[in-house]
Amino acid sequence: MGTLARITILLFTAFTILSCDTQNHNKDVNSSLRFSVDTLATGLEHPWGMEFLPDGRVLITERPGRLRVWENGELREQPVSGLPEIWAHGQGGLLDVVRHPDYEENGWLYFVYTAPGPDAGNTTIGRGRLQEDHLTDFEEIFQGHPLAPAGQHFGSRIVFDDQNYLFTTIGDRGDMDTAQEADNHNGTVIRLFDDGSIPPDNPFVDSPDTLPEIWTLGHRNIQGMIIHPETGDMWATEHGPKGGDELNIIFKGENYGWPLATFGLNYDGTIITPDSTLPGKIPPVTHWTPAIAPCGLGIVTSDKYPEWQGDLMIGSLVARHIHRVVIEGREVADTERLLEGFARFRLIQQGPDGYLYVVTEDPGLFFRLVPDE
């Protein structure tokens, strides 16, 4: 990045919202929580995922295919080596990174990325171990099928549950009808053992016409997923077309309806389906029209943000804000928009120190939200 671009980002960060009163950015609910933006790194190129290591380092993925390390207050210039070949095509590239729940014993880091085939590719899961600035023992453990040349709707996030099952998401790859066809991975949530093998209690392992990795189907493009630490519910944010973005709870073996049921329209304004809900299809907990383009999903459990405890934090790409969602059980009670117009928000995640950390693109920033005392 050139000097002028760096100066522009720094000025934008310093003077736009060095201190933010959420009441000034409120859309739906009032909050008295005031916070500042503590900028930790600038100049990132399409950052997508981040993970916190026990030694204090933070890993940040860049979609073009770089794994960056933030350490001792600085972003290392040299990316980590040892990644596999990555098909950085359209919305695809290097996406999420998550450490194994037993990372301190086994050292496994899990990556979701798009691996190439002959002029095509699809969402892929691999794992490796980080030794200094190099990945070792890297192995691919899963790839979605079919491979396709399309550049959109790869998903994807990775989460582990409390039994160390791995869940990941794959979008419909721009071919909406395939999200209802269970002989492919498009438009699904996938459940695997941590080595990529298939759990025998997956919902469709005995169904000859359904791929056994599938946990749920009928999704358009999930780019945010988290397991609630108290209830165990798996929450997910899903991109709709023109409107109809969704917040869902993921239930074993269910069909979420895309494209048979949606609150959205085609981008040209034409109707996809007259049905917003259908019997036998799981409706969203809430939906957004106009679209906010929800990406990334975090939950606040830290006492550093007493008024936000238990709330979901969703990154908005197209509407350029953090979307705070107040949930009561399995329902949405209220929402609030924070930092409107600041950037395209890719991910908000609570760090081990209890602060909320954020990566954004346009501009490409890494920062944390620090409550005012």
C-alpha cells in the first residue's frame, strides 16, 4: 500500500470515530455504553478470519491467500509460509482460521479456503501446525463438491462444538436450485470429525440420495456462525439476494428453504418465489430487508461490556456497521447499529482478554472496542 493510502486510512481512523457514543449511531435501541476504537493494524487486504493463540499472537487471514501474524503490537510484514495452493477467485480465497479446542495439546489450526481444480474450485477444509512463521504437517481433510468455475457463495466459517465436532458452511455457489439437491454440498452446513471423517450419527448417513457430511441444507450463503456458550444453540447469519438476509438457529437435519422460500428478490427486482415461508422449512429467527449483508458472528460474554452481555455482534458489509442483536432465548428482542458508515465489517470476535476485536475491509483494519471508563 502506498504512503498516501496509509495516511488516508490513519486519518480516517483517528478523526472519524476515535471516541464513539453509541447513542449517536442508534437505529433501534438506546445504549449508554460509550467506547473508543483502538486501531491495532492498518493496510490489510480483504481480511476475513482471525484467531487468538495462547501466546498472545493473533492470526489474520487475507482473502487473496495470505496468513498474517499480529504480535507485540505490530502486524508482521511477512506472511506465514506453508499454505496450500489457494484459488483466490471472486469471493473465494483464504477465508476462516480456527484452532482446535485441544490446540495446546495437538497444535492443529484449521483453515477454510478455496482449493483449485481444472478451471474450477470449491470450499475446502485443511489443517496444519504453526512452527514459528511456517505451517507444517498440512493436510486437506474435506472438499465440497461439485467443483465449479463460479466465483461466488463459498461460505464459510468453522466452529467446533463441545464434543470437538467440526462444522463448516458452503454457499450455493451461485446456482440456487442446487441448495435443494442433497447429492451435492452446495447450500449446506457440514459436520465432520476433526480429522475430516464422517460421524455415524449425522442425520443423512443412511440416506442413499444424500451426502453423509450434510448436517442441514437449503442455505444461500452462510458467512457467520457461532455456538452459544450457555445454550449450545448454533446461530448463523446468511446472505439473502436483494433483501432477505437471515439470522438462523441451525437444527440437525433441517431444510432452511432456499430458494423455495425467501424474503428476498432477484437483484433485478423480479420474484424468486411467492413464498417467504413453507411448511417443513425452517423460517429465520429474523430477516433484513433492505439487505445488510451479514458477515461474521460473535457473542459478548465479557464483563467489559455489561450492557451487551449475551448479545450477538454481526458484521455488516453493504450497510457498513456493526449490528448488535439482543436475544432473549431464541428470539430477537432488539437491535442496534454501531459505527455506521465506518467500513465493511467482516468479523467481530471476543478475545481472551474480554475485549471485542474487529477486522474490516475498505479500509482494511484490525482494531478493538475499548469501553470508556
